[in-house]
Amino acid sequence: MKKILFSAVNLEMGGVEKALVMLINNLANRLDDNGKNKYKVTLVLEEKKGIFLSQLDSKVEVLEYRVNKNKNRLFRKFYNFILQRKFIIKTKNKFDFSCSFATYSKPGSFVARVSSKNAILWCHMDYLSFYNGDKAKVKEFFNNVKFRNFKKLVFVSKKSMDTFLEVYPQLKEKVIHINNMIDYERILRQSDEKIEIEKNEFTFINVSRHEENQKKITRILEASKLLEQENVKFKVLFIGDGPDSDKYKKIANELGINKNVVFIGRKKNPYPYIKFSDCMILTSDYEGSPVAFVEA
């Protein structure tokens, strides 16, 4: 049985987290020719919390690697140095494969690089677009997670991989494109769950984290106001939450479109709402390979 490890920040609501859970659960249930599990899967989180924790297969071992964030710099550095030493002594190269799934996570990068000689970094978006074409900032981002110490870098879309190679053309042999895994059968099965909602008009849906810098949900609210002014009968369902949820509700109230938009909040199972709706809206400024889009 191969021992494999994944690192991430937490399992709160998000496309990256959902993709991780689907991948890990699939690996945890892979069987060899003798009907035995092929992989022993360990997940190391910075914070052992999140809505998707309950969806992890029981065979997955979940550990926590929580760094100290104390404002006292000397105390923080000493504590985290001891934490690193302990992890190295206990875990160094004990796994056959390891993966830092949350690209930006420095602790996650450390955990994956220490755990095996076969470590990869999973990359979820077009970083060149994210940094507005600034190659120096892209290099700074990847240097911060010590990307050169990974055996391979996996990109969830070909576009993301290609723009990375615009910055690092010499690393063509080090990158791979792998689409996020989607459990189609489970999505279809869960979409049949009954929900208490009436259908009287054309219905749009947005499933995302409420964070304006990337998701640009204000675009949906502004478009909704234009439709409302033209007396179009419609509804927009918002599944998810985040730091800007209250901001969006306030804007909807100020625009006078409360009868047209419904903030449902986070849902473990958004699929009945997607099935119920007529159209999925994606207004992000940038995405790697949006899981919600593929699910819809």
C-alpha cells in the first residue's frame, strides 16, 4: 500500500476544497487486483475545520499542522521553528508521494516538501492574469512557496499552465495539466434532493465564495437592477458566503432588488438548486478551472 499525503489550509466552502475532497476520497477507495486499498491517504490541514470535513471518507487520516501567528515575532519564530523540527523528525520522507494542494500556503508547502521525495505543487489559477501581467510578482509568489523544490507542478487548466510557461519557459518539463476531478454520478444523485422553493420565473444561480476582488458579484447585482427596471420577471439565487456577504445584501437593498435576489447561504449540497435554475452565472475576474462551472 502506497502512503500519500496532501496538505491544505482547511476544508471550508470553496472550489479548491471541494476538488481536494473528491480527489482524496477517490484515491482512498482505489483497490488493487487483490481487492485491497492501493493507498493510505493522509490529509494535513493548517486548521482542522470546514464544511467539507464531514464529506471525507473515513479511511482518510486528518492531521493538523497549526503554525503560531502570535504578534510577538521572536516568540512566533521560536515556536514555529520547534514545530518544524518536530515535524521533520517524525515525517521526513515517510510518504511515497505528497502534494501541497493550497498553492499559496507556506506551511502546506513545507509539509509536502518534507513528507516525501516525490512532492508536487498543485496550482489552481492563471497567476499571470491575477498579477496583471507582472512577471516579477508571479516569480515572487512561486519563490515564496519554494516551487523549485517540488518535483512537478500541476495546473488545473491548460491556460494557467501556458501563462506560467510565459514566465518560466525553461520549466516546460516540470509542469503538467490535470483537470479537477468531478464525481458526476454523485452530483446527479444529490441533485434529486427535494428543496423548498417555488419556480415562478426565469432563475439564475451563482455558486461562489463572496469575495469581490475575484468573484465580482456586484456585476450580478447591477445587471439585476437593469433587468428589474425593464420589468423582466426573474430570480437570482446566491449559494455561498464570505467576507463580502453583508456588503452584497446591503447593495441589493440599496438598489431595491430584494424581491429578485435570494441569498441562500452556504450549502453542503448545492446541486438541487443548480438543477432547479435555468442558468449559471460566473462573473469572476479570473479563475483557474472553476469547479462550480463544471458541476453545472
